[in-house]
Amino acid sequence: MTHPVVFKGYALTDPSKWADLMVLEFKPKNFQPEDVELAITHCGVCGSDLHTLTQGWGESKLPLVAGHEIVGTVTRVGDKVKEFKPGDRVGVGAQIGSCLNCDRCKADYENYCPKMIDTYNAEYPDGVVTQGGYSTAIRAHERFVFPIPDQIESRHAASMLCAGLTVFSPLKAYGAGPEKKVGVIGIGGLGHYAVLFAKALGAEVYAFTHDTSKVNDIMKMGADHIINTSEDKDFHQKLSGELDLIISTRDTYSPETPLAGYLSMLVVHGKFISVGIPNADNPFPRIHPFDLMSSGCLIGGSHIGSKKECLEMLRVAAEKSVKPWVEELPMKDAGKALRNLRDNSVRYRYVLTQDLV
């Protein structure tokens, strides 16, 4: 006999105590014929979780269960689900819904749908608040559920579904591959994935870090060139006009951040793509139109990735044996993981393992 799933998780109840999460039951998505329900085994800890729980991106809908790098086992599928069956190992990332009818959704750009729904701290059309993966289970439309290849361990797959996809999408969109030079700014959770996937795609990788303690790690990740920006303030002059693509994973900026210097390293029509999102009160440093003219470079952004891109990412990870650097903790230690993430002492992604069931 199948027992009903109890939906409960580690929830934020008091923003002033953002790392002190309480176990609470919550109302899940109302189950629909296209939905998949999964029992969660693993959930990555993302910088988005920290920004949301600390109210850096605005006020949270309380109580709130964070987490959007989710892997688990299918326990139930709706009558119209075609892709999955109970027992399948699957994942859910940072997006849980979209309209599915607009031009963007129909063109496999559902991650840019004007009506997209975040996996947590958002609302379904019927008013149910979305709750994330620091929990026992989750429901999602099958469009936002991903099959996990047998070659990828669950602890590795989890953080790929936001951090990995967030960098893989622009790497693919802007041509990272053989004979291309790709710069990666900031070697944390996202940045280490950018190094791993850029190398897997065949690019020559330039890693930019201000943290001397990470240099040996970055070398082991496979970066071809490591530039310590805290030691070499004129680094950009030596690389003027060299890079085809720069992926910036930084989620904090100061007025002294040398954005113009980074842009000067791009080839003609090269692209600077920002995937890190700072707090709402921390904008880009100022640049002048002159900074864009010398190479006709372009500044852009990117938002997670589509299901089509996610499936390709997982295929590449399986074929190329891409393995992130993760530290596992029981889910009850989510607060510890969040505090260490704030203090930049994680190497390079925390993954929480289920302990509520």
C-alpha cells in the first residue's frame, strides 16, 4: 500500500534568523495530470538561496523552504505524463513552471517566459506558494523535470540543475568550443562549473580569481590559464583583445571592479555575459560607451537554461565525466551550509542529503 507523502521542509520563518530554519509542513502544488511527484534525496545549496533568505532580493513569502537543485525518485505521475514513471531518478532546477503557450516557450526558451514560476518564493496561478528542495518532496510539470543519466551520481547531478545549467547555457549559446578562448570571472559554485564545462566543450579557459587559496584547485579543475587579479592589477592589458567570451559569475561588485578592463580583453564583437546576480542594491560598476566602442563588444545576461539545454548539459557531463567539487551535509545542517556560503568557505558547492524521512 502506498502511503501519502508528507510535504515538510526546513523553512525560514524569521528573516532576522535566516540560517535558523524550522521543520514545517507545507501545502504542495495541486497535483495536475501533467505533473510528476518526487521524493527528494539531494538538494544543492545555491547563492540564490542565500540572497533570498537574507532578503537581499526583496521580501520572502513566509514561511519559505528554499532549494532549487533537486534530485529524487519519482513516486507518482499524472495521467498525461509521457516521459516518466514511478521509480525513475530525476531532477528539478530553479524553474518550476511557465505558460507553455507563448512564443518563447514554444521555441524552447521557457526559461525566459514572462510568466515563468520560480521553484520557491513564487506563486502558482491558483495562489499556492512554491516551496523548494530543503524538503521531503516536490511536484512539478513534466516540462521542468529532468531525467538523470545513470553515469552521474545524484550528489553530482543536484548542483548541475542550477549552477551547472546557468553557465552551460551561455557557453553553448555563444559558441564555447575548440579554438575559442573563454574567460571565467569568479571561481565559486558557478565559476568552477564554468571552468569544468568550458573545458568539456573544448575551449581554452582563462580563470580570473582574487583568492590565492583557490589557485591550486583551479589548476586541478583544468583551467589553462589562471590570473590572480589581487596580485596583478594590470592583468587586462596583457590580454587585450584575446578572449571570445567572458562568463562573469560574480554576485557582488564595488565601484573599483575593473569592468572596463574586462571588456577590453574581448575580441571584436566578443561577449561579456553576467550570470551572477548581486543583491538588489549592488549594481554593475559604471562604464562609459567608449568602453564598448574599441571592439564592438556586447554585454548580456543569461537566465538558468531550458530543458533542451539541460538535457544536453547532462549528456555532456555523462560523456565527459564532468564531476563538480561538492561537500555533502545532512539537510538539518542547511543553516551551517548557508553561513559558510556567505563566508565564502565552501569548496565549491554544498549538497544536502535527505534526513526528514
